[in-house]
Amino acid sequence: MGGWLAAGCLGGCALHGIAFVAPGETVKPWSFSSAGITYQYMHVYDGELPYAAGLADGYCGGLGRRAVLARVGKQAADRSLAIFKCQ
């Protein structure tokens, strides 16, 4: 593998087909409120749910609370929603 791969994937990358995906690349905010936040992510990549959890911790931490994973639901063949409550 070339040097470009190592430089672009310092945090680790997932291979799916022929595409390399950096951690968090498919994580998108879906909805949010003072009660919590929901992220959409591609569940075919192992690192995306933990990445979303880290983002949720940052969001809830800004509210003086902690993120707790409330539910994960499949949205499509390759996408899921992760619902975090701020407690």
C-alpha cells in the first residue's frame, strides 16, 4: 500500500468494496434537542457507532450532562440511527 493511504488513514480506515472510509466519515447529525441527539451512520463500517458515541458525549458534555445510548435502529440496508439521551 502506498504512502498516501497511511497519511489519509492515520486514525484507521475501513475497507468496503474499493472505498476507504476514515472513522466518522459517514456519521451525520439527524436531530437534536436538549434531551439528546440522534446520528445517522453507515453500519457497514465498524467504527462509526463508537465515533457517534464520542460526538454525542461532546454534545451532551456541552450541556453539563453525559451521553447514554438509548437505541439503535436500522433505517435502510446500510444505514442506522443511533439515539443518545443526555443524562
